[in-house]
Amino acid sequence: MSLGDENDYGSGSGRADDGYSTLGGTRQTRTRFPDGEGGDGYTTPRRPARNSRSLVMVVGVVVLLIAAIAFANMGGGGKNDSGGGSGSAGSKPDSSSTAATGTKPVTGKNGSIPSGFAHDEQGAQSAASNFAVALGSAGMFKTDTRHEIVNAIYTAEAAAKLRRPQDAAYSSDFLGKLGLDPDGNAPQGSTFVSRTIPVGTKLEALEGDTAKVSVWYTGLIGMSGPGSTDPVKTSWKTWTVQLSWTSDGWRAVSDAQKDGPAPVPGDVAASSSDEISKAVEEYGGFTYAR
């Protein structure tokens, strides 16, 4: 219901006998005096002095102006404003109470991975979120980019230990099951999709230069294209990573992953492979910050 539906102001629909005139109406009232001076016992009452009416209007305008100025000044932001939203009881919160909180996203990058997260709990959670995105990207299915990603996320010692097992895991046989060639390339006319989208983070522990963070995320993986036998599907996982603060910022030392929690699937119909391919090409990812 829009404003004004209840009152019908200005509609001109008032009844002539309701005792009230509609806004903008022209009806007048006549008063009967005991000793009518006009012969018929009725006379038209004298209009009030115009200067009184003008004074009322001026006072009304001034009151409205004061109210408007007071309203505009609510919310703080001035040089003398405390900015804490701690006014007297019943006062409205200032604009900062609805502003985004947390550390701002970083501008630095280590290769293709955001870097420069703060040495605190928010920085650890932000780092873990972006690490999860990188580890779930399509770049992990190509040897060179996988090594770059792992070297940028893990400590030097952890990366060295992971390199050989990961290379074995991303074998030609494994890639072939996904529809990729031994180099991790999709067939001509098809698009391989692999994305991780963090839903939330949880700080499990933080002590000095170490932190443990869990990232709850949903993922997309599969081949989009004609004749694909592995269409793009969604998954829900929780990735938990042990982080260490180094001279290069937060780095992963070890990690583990488990399924879920997974919500009930919705009733949205699956899109065509062309729509998925187009969406992957047109919609970029994000830098996540807690």
C-alpha cells in the first residue's frame, strides 16, 4: 500500500453533508443570530484578520525549517560529533551504525592471489577465504599454475612437501575423467568450470603468530559444453587450515577438508551449458575480506 492510500487527501471525494470540507474545497458556513441584521436572520461571519493568518503560516514555516535542519544533522559526521551513536535514550543511531565493518580488502597481490592481510583475527580469516578460492580454481588443474598457487599460499616447507603428492593426484587419468587433456585443457568449444565461493569463516584458534580458520564454502566443478558427460555441479564443503604468520604474511601450514554442511537443494531449473559457459566468462570473482 502506497502513501496516501488510507487518507485520500486531495481526492475531492468528501460528502457535502459530512461537516468537513475536503482539502481545497470552497464550502462556507453561515451563522444565525437572534436579531438578524440582514432581514432573514442570517449573516456571513466576518473573516479573521489576514495578518493573524499570515503570522500562523510564518510560524509554521519556521517550525518546519527547524525540524528539517535537526533531521539533517542527525547521524553525526561533523567535526564536533563524537561518532559513537551514544546519545540520550530514544535518540536514533547515526549513519555509521549501519556501515560495513572489518578490515578493508587488500590491494596487494602475490601472483594472482590477494596478499597483505592484517596480522589479526580478521586478517587470518580473510587470508583463509582467498586461499580457499585459489585452491578451488581451474588453475589448480594445470601444473605450472598449480605450483604458483601452492607456493603463494603455503609456507616454503609445506609447499615442498605438497608438490609431489599433488602432481600425482592431478594425474592424466584424473584429468581425463573430468574431460581435460593431460595438460589440463578443455576440449575445443567447451569450458571447464572450477570455482570456490566462501559462505562464511570461523576462527577456531588464534595465538601469537598462529591461527586456525575454517571456511565454509560452496563450489562449482564440471565441464560445460556440447557432449559433456560431466556437467557443472555444486558442492558444499568446510576447509580448515592451520596458518602461520611469516615475513610474507599469513601462510598455510596444513589443512583438511570435509563435506557439508549442505542446504536442501532449491527448485531452480538447471541452466543450459551455453548459459553456464557465458556466465563463467562474464562474471569475475572477488577478493574476500572478513
